[in-house]
Amino acid sequence: MTQSNNSDPYVLLWFEAPLQSWGADSRFGRRDTLKFPTKSGVLGLVCSAMGAGGEQVELLSKFAPLDMQVISYRKTKPNGQKRDKEPLLRDFQMVGSGYDGKDPWQDLLIPKMANGKKPNGAGTKMTYRYYLQDAVFAVALQVPSDLVDDIAKALKNPNWDIYLGRKNCIPTELVFQGQFAGFELLNNQAWWFAQQKNLIEDFRVVQGEIEGDEHLTLNDVPIQFGEHKKYRDRQVTLLHSIEDLVDG
């Protein structure tokens, strides 16, 4: 297993909810989701828990070189086999529909262009938003050693609401599940917790390019939040069987 070479600790985050959505490359009219959490989404959750708003360039620079791995789980049938995956949920929304432009109060709710003018037509914007259903993830997030206690405290008692990708994706399990000196200790805890919930491992997302089923380049390492967001690329490998986790 490829892991970070430094000695910074890990926190175990447990993401479980009826709906999750982890966008990586979406436009307003179509909001897609990856099948696993992104680093930008996870760090956004951490910043929200810490009450850290704005650009946060210095804080994000500490996280940029550190490791993040994801374990995806599937619920099991009575015979112990994996249940079929739930299909993506597509939510169709119309923004700005039904408002009377002659009413000054309703007019404020109609979407405007950058120059403040109404778009051609009625101003209605249609969007398709996609969600994972009944997904469960363990996220191993490596954190700066000087911040681990503050991050753990914030995740236990968040300053601002935390959610799993979008504001309507409310976690149904405690997100913070412990801090660990190394990945293997975290991995053991995640395995034990999954056993208590009758979950079986489905796949893993490992940072870096190693031998595995699928290699992806994600533009999900945040360099700057706020109004003008900036990101850099990260290479990850998807592993679909436990045998792939053994170093060759």
C-alpha cells in the first residue's frame, strides 16, 4: 500500500448518509458526483468544522502533500454477499421559476446575469443534480501533527454545519471516529467498525499511481478556497479486491 513517508497522524472520518454527492467537474446545469469522496470535499468539511472560512491558503498548503485514502463499503445480504449498489439518484430542479418580474420582491428571486440583467426568457434555470444513495465510506485523512488535536475537537463539536458534499447530505453517523499515529492502526479500526455494521469492503482509493484496477487524475487538491477557488491535480488508484492491497 502506498502511504505518506512522513510521520503526520491520521484521522478516521466515517461518511454514512442516505445521500452523498462529491463533485469534481460539474457545471451549473449538471452537477455530477464521483463514486467516492474528493480531497477538496473532505477538506471543505474539515474547514467547516473548524469554522475556517475564506481562502485559507496557509492551512490548505499544510494538507496538500499529505495522504488521503478512501475505503468504500457495501451492505450485505443475510448470506454475507454484497448487496447490489443503489443507482445514482438524479434530482431535477428549476431555479427562478414562477416569479412575477413586476413584483419588486419576487423580482429579486429571479436569477440574474453577471451584469445584473435578466437572461433571455423567463429567467428559469434548470439543473440536474446527481447523488450516491446509501453509500458508506471510511476516509483516512492525514493531518498536520500540530493541528490534529484541534481538528479532532472541531469534528466532535463542529463550529459550522458539516455535510457530505452538499448541504442536503446530512451524515447519519458520527463523522469523527478517532485519531491514529499511522495508517495501519486506522485501517484496523475501520475494519472493526465495518464489521459491527455488517458491511463488506467494495473498493479502495489509494493516493498515487500503483498497480491496480484504474488510475485517475483528479483536480481535487485545494490550494485556495473562497470566491476564487484554486486546485491542483492528484493521482489516485482504485483497488477492487483485498489482494491488490498487498505490496508486490
